[in-house]
Amino acid sequence: MVDRSVKGKWLVGWDPEDEDAWERYGRRVARRNLVLSVLSEHIGFSVWALWSVLVLFMSPDIGLGFNAGEKFLLVATPTIVGALLRLPYSSAVTRYGGRDWTVFATAILLVPTLLALYFVQRPGTPLWVFLLIGALAGAGGGNFASSMTNITALYPQRHQGWALGLNAGGGNLGVAVVQLIGLTVISVAGRNHPSYVAAVYLPLIVLVALFAAWRMDNVDAVRTTPGAQREAVRDRDTWWISLLYIGTFGSFIGYGFAFGLVLQNEFDATPLTAVGYTFLGPLLGSVARPLGGLMADRLGGARVTFWDFLGMGAGTLVLLGAARVHSFPLFVAGFTALFVLSGIGNGSTYKMIPAVFARRAEGEVTRGQEAGAAFARARRLSGAVIAIAGAVGALGGAAINIAFKLSYADGSGSGTPAFLAFLCYYALCMVLIRTVYLRRTPAEPTAPTDHAKATSHV
């Protein structure tokens, strides 16, 4: 029985693997927290991706005539900061609780949003001011790690692929929504009013923070013993999965932030045309993420991720061909396919994390270790690895933007060198999965305990 402490709204004694308790009340509590977690993460992603839209408005017409390299740098800045914040954000939720940290992490987004609203239409504002505001917007990227760590503790392992996919997909959708808002502003008010995009989010940030304070819970299960992340850092699976997540999430966030600028540089697209296409890919990729988690629940995360990288490689070849023949429709189609595949890969790669450690716990139980301790350690390591992989994966998004910056820096107007680099990385990820995860022998079956039934194949 869960003891709900009124002071601080802590749920004490939470065990989602208790099937009876889960059916009686656990599912309802977890679903309520998941809905609010999705809303908070969605707002975080929107603020994080805000500058991917605002740079499309920047032109000499409003006194902000930055070149392509400077715009790619501005887009990369929040990506880098968001990645670096993911580890401390994940640790913070284990200390302060999911509810309390969600309230703070949402409310703090008012700062970069207000600054963007004030400066983005001030002619002559130097680049360093926008870089600073973009860095502050990186706080929105940190929300992902704290949210995912919290949801991992709330849901049983057998449902984590779907729950984590839905949580992350709803958050990822923020990239598409902020771009759709940008499209609406350009269509209705014209390209000289970028501040309207930031203004939309101010009341939403306040509302989500208030709802989180009212209806979310702190869960004692999210608390980890000191050194969980240090232990995870020493685990080789942490780094294998992080490399895979660079290829999936790094692609999603990197392409999502850079797509509009790539269309402008590759095809001289107008801001209206660029924004008109950029929201579709992130939208489909976000919707596809829960599908990737669900497919991984049924087929295994490693298998789904392997075929996903094969598809991403094929999509990249389409981009190379489209750039060569200068086909705008084919280029957009190839990019859209990459967004969908990266979304599926995000869900399947994250499903691998709890599955890998649960499978390891099964082996430990077979060798005589107490089941409760083995699976508790697996859950603790899963939460830490989720934070680390999320941080490393987001840095992959920054690497994609830097690759585009370098690719277009020579004035050739071609992203081909960047696409070739991405193609090589996807091939490397396929080799990694085939070598490390698809050749492992299955763990021996364990005694029929609740914990053992909760596990799934990698």
C-alpha cells in the first residue's frame, strides 16, 4: 500500500511491479503524472527549439542580417546547453521529486522566452546577445532527462517502452508545434514579427507550471542512492546505447533545428516556404516515437533499432540523390522519412535501456542473487543511463548543426559532405548493434516471480 504523504506530496512505498496495486490504483496515478509530464516536456522542447524558428525571421529587413554560419551557430547553442543540462536535471529530480522539479523546470523557461520576446525585434542587437539567450533556452532541453527519469520510476518495466515513448514523443512534438506557430505568424502577420512566436508561450508556461504543482506527485521510487550515475558511467552498455542514441535522437533534434536553414541554403527557400515544410518532419517523428517503443516492447529494442538505422541510411542516400539533381520535392520527402525513422529509433533505443539491465538482473537472480535487490539495482541503473544517453544524444544534435555549418561554410551551398558523414555514422551504429546486442545469447530463464515476468528481451 502506498502511503501518500500530504506534506510535500510524496508517494512512499511505490512499487509499479506489484501487479495487484498497479491495477487497483497505480495505473491511474501514473497516467495522471504522465499527462502532466508530457505537457511540461512539450513546453520545454518548444522553448528549446524556439531559435530554430526565430533565425528564419532574421534578415536585414528587421536589422538582423546574420550569415548562414552565424545562424547555424545560434541554432547549435541551445542544443549544446540542453545536452549538458540533462545530467544535472536527471539528478535533480531524484533529489527534489518529480512534481517539485517539474514546477521549477517549467517556470524557469519564462526567462529565455521573455528575453527572446524583447530582443528579437531590436535592430542592431549583436550576435552574442542572441547566443546568450539561446543558451538560456537550452534549459528546455534539460526537461527531457528529468521527465524521463521520473516516468521510469512510475511505470512497470513491461509498460516502459510505451510510457517512455509517449512521454518523449509528446515532448518531441514541441519542436513541430513551435515551427507550426512560426508558420502561422509568418502567414498572418508577416515575416517582421518574430516576437509573436515567443509571446504565445508565456501564458502556456505559467499554466503548465500551475497544473504540475496542483496535480503531480513526488515519488520516493525515483530517489536513487548516491553514485548511481558514477556507476552507470563505468558500465559499457551506457556508452554503447549512448552512441546509438546519438544516431537516433541526435538526428531528430539536429535535423529539426537545422531543416529550415538547410532548405534556405540548399534551395534558396523563402522563410515562409522553409517554415511551411519544417514542422511536418518533427511532427511525424514525434508521433512515431511511441510506435518505436511499442514495436520494441513486442519485437525487441535492438532488432527494431538495427532495421531503423538501415532505413535511415537509405533515407540519407535519397537526400544525396535529391541534392545532386536539385529536386526540392525529393529532398523534402527524404528528410521527412528520416524524421519518422529517427522517431521510431528514439523509442526503440530508449526501450533497450531498461530491457538490457532487466535482462542482466535475470542472470544475477539465476546465479543466486536476491531478486528484489537485483531488479532494484537494474531500475536504478536504468534511470541513470537514461540521463546519460539523453545528454550524449542531444550533443549529437549539436554535432549535426556544426556539420551543416562547416558544410555550407565554403560558399558551395551543398550539404553533401554532412550527409556523407551521417551515412557513415548510421552504418557504424548498425555494426555496433549487430556485434554487441544481436549476438548475445539469451539469458537463462528465472523462477516465475513478478519481477521476472516484468522483463522483456533486448
